[in-house]
Amino acid sequence: LLFIALVILNFRVVFFLMLIVMPVSVESYLGSFGTDLPSEPIVILLAISTFLYLIFHKEELNRISFKHPIFMMFVALFAWSIFVTFYSTDVALSVKYLLAKAWYLLGFFVLPIILIRNKKSFQLFFWCLFIPTLLSVLYIVIKHGTLHFTFDNVTKAVHPVYRNHVNYAVFITMVLPFIFLAKGWYPKHYLRHKLLKYSIPIFLAAIYLSYTRGAWLATAALLVYYIVLHFNLTKYILIIASVATIGFCLYILKDNTYLKYAPDYEDTIYHEDLSEHLNSTFEMKDMSTVERFYRWIAAVKLFQKHPMVGVGPNNFVTNYKKYTVTAYETYISDNEEKSTVHNYFLLLLTEQGLPAVVLFIILLFFVLTTAQSTYNLVSVEQKKYVATITLCIVAFLLNNTLSDLVEANKVGSLFLMCLGLLVNFSSQEIKIDEA
């Protein structure tokens, strides 16, 4: 009761407390109800207090940030989710999704827009996030070391702090650009500068030892995209990515071309050795890669049956099996963990229909073009902040094409917070030069 009172009276303190516990929260199950403890209950309370705050302080809604295209796109996406719930194959599951989505958006996207408006609050945001993340990385690296840093033991090493090695790797990759930014806040002889300086190789080593291909790619892409941002090349990247995606989809679907790449069921196994794992990826014999194709093909067929409204939010798992192609079946296709399609675009396509994907793609175009235009306009000092936020978002987006991370604890949370920060920089609601 005292904690609830604190949330109501001063949710700013509780928001930063939530940042401290978020990186070390553990996925837990209360019966059939899954939650992340202790962060998610705190976020729920923060979401309620944010909603009440906006009701009693309606003048906040007149700020430029709340009229920003990114904010409006989130409103449109959420409104569409509500609409398609009326056509859901399981309304109860969809309502659970809507509730979770609501407190994620209020707690992780709207609240940072309200609270982080100057350099002091930005620095507090970083330190509250960084310290527990660093501790979790050190814990996992040491634990992994006791298991001889082997590829087949990486999942065991990240438990219970992270759901799997993918979420772990993506999250620390997203935090990495913030460390480079923060290092410049302090003179070289300061202890905090040295802590941040030596944290960089620790994070890079941890990313490598996570054995996560998407995170490796994203880490390399950070440098490339910084160059893209610096030389104002975002629009060309968006054009190239769009053409490549459309071309690949047309090629793989025409005359059922995808069937030519179907693997041999007996050869498609989980490899415990890293080199075998990488080789099997290119040979289409790696289980996780083939299983992705198995679900992607099912997703396309499912979309063809429900093109406009999908099967309802949170309903992919209960509907996709009858649309699968047995040629791509693997030893893990029974999907005991009830994971989804492993591609957020396809997840939206199957659960909420074509309009949802179009809205999400428009959102991404707004995000990346806003980042570029904001970077071009702000001061030299603020460019560092905008670049950091943008690189964090890009690291997320690259991995989100191979996973479903928008609603994932830690990873999706940081993505939403970065979008809130980008909205504030774009609207000039953050004054970095002020303490």
C-alpha cells in the first residue's frame, strides 16, 4: 500500500527504480499467468499513474511530443489492435494482449516523454539502466566461464535473468551505444570514465560469447549506420531495403520456389558446436533457421486466409499448425514453449492483418526519417544523443526481423523508451545543454 502511494505521489522516483530492476527481472509464472518480476507489476502501477496524471494534467497533451507522427502512429496501431480483437479467434487471449500493450506503451513510451527532458534526467536514465545491466553481464560471463564458454551451454548461462541467449544478446547490444555516449561525459581520470571505458570490451566479449548471429550482425551494423546517419543516407537505405525485401518475397513465393530449399528432416538438427552451427545455417540444416522458415511459410498461408483482420492479437500459436508445410518440419516443430513466428512483420500480418503491417512499416519510416532529420538539425552536442538513440533502435530493428521482440521484456521496453526519447529530441522537448 505504501508503494502504491509512492507511485501516485511521485512516479518519477518509481520510474527510475523500475529501470534499476528491469535488467535483472526474472520471467516467472503464477499458475498459467506469466510475468516478469519485479519489473512488470511496477510498470502496471506506473501505467495507471501515468494515465491518471494525463487526466488531471491535460495541458501535457498540448505538448508537441504528443502530436508527433510517431506518437500518432502508436495511437493508430493500438486502435487497430482493439478493432481486430472483435474478430479474434480467441477474444480472451487478445484482451490479455491489449492490456499488456497498454501498460507497455504508457510505462515505457509515454512516461519517458513526460519525465526525461534534460541532461540530468537523461544521465540518471542511463546509470539506472547501465549498472544492473553490467552486473548481469558479469554474472552471466562468469557463470558461462564455469561452463567453459561452450556454445551449447549459453542458454543455461543466461537463465534465469534472461529468457534466452537471443534476448540477452540483443539487449546488451542495444545498451552498447549508450556506453560510448556516457564515456564522453567525464574526464579521462574520472573513475566513472574508466568504468565505462573498460565496460566496452566486456560488453563486446559478452555479445560474442552469446553466440547470437543477429546480435553479431547488429553490432557490426552500428558502425555502418552511424556513417549512414552522418552522411544523411537514410532515405537511400530505406529504398534499398524496401526493394530487396519486395524482391525476395516475390522470388521465394513465385511458383512455390521456397520448396526447393526444403531440408532433409533427418539432417536438420541442433548443433552443439559453434562452427557446425554456422555451417549448417548456410546449408539450411540448422534447426533454428529451418524452423523459422517452417513458421514463416505457415504465416503466409495463414495470412491468405485472414488477410484484413488476421486471427486476432496473441492468437498465432493456436492457429498456425494447420497451415504448415511438412517439408520444413523439424524436431522442435511441436513448439512446446509456444513461441511465435520469429518475425514481427509476419506476426502482425497473421494476427492483425495487412493494415497493421502497413501501419507498422509507416511507423518505422517515420522513426528512421525523424532520426535523420533531427540529427541534421540539432547542435553538435545533441547529435551524439540522437545518434546513440538511433543506433539502439537500429540494433533492435535488425533483430526484430528474426524474432518477435516489441512486446519482450527488457528488449522491447528499451526500444519503446528510445522512441519516446527520439520524439522528445525531435520536438525539442529535451534541453541537453541544461543541467
